[in-house]
Amino acid sequence: MIKTKTVNVDIEVTESLACDNCGANIPLVFEDPGGTTQQGHDALAIIFTGGYGMYVDPLVQHDLQVLWCKKCADLLCAAFPSIHERLGTKVELK
Ligand SMILES: [Zn+2]
């Protein structure tokens, strides 16, 4: 979930991001007065995609992107070690 505010008639600026799983506020990595950068500190963006006959079937639904906070990403990695392994050793579970 992305929270924005209108600073004039034509431009919306990203103020903060929220975890799509728990709703926690995710601070932005960069201040971005232009509103084009939406990178959350320690956030995990997950893109669900698929193909015909797959769990996500593009004939039925579009690709889906969700953004999770560090706490929820850690829970995902703890529950599914193969995902943690694929993300690499730089990611430390808290
Ligand atoms: Zn969360």
C-alpha cells in the first residue's frame, strides 16, 4: 500500500509505504520530492506471476506485486528456508 499526498494539482508525492501483509509503516530509502522513487527500507517486493494453467494464470488475472516490511519478510524466510536461501546470505533474519 502506498500513501501519497497531493502537493499541487498535477503531482502526488509518496509520503510512506505500508506493508501489504501487516500494514506497518515502511520508511522510504530516499526522500523523493518528485514522487518517482518508492523504495522502502528493508522492504521485500514480491511479484507473483505465472502462465497458462499455472497458479497465477494471465488469462484470469494480472501479475501481482506486494510489498512486505522486514518483519513479515523475515517471517516468510523463516517459514520457507528455500526462499531465504534464494535471497542470499546477506539477508539476516531478526
Ligand atoms: Zn509487515
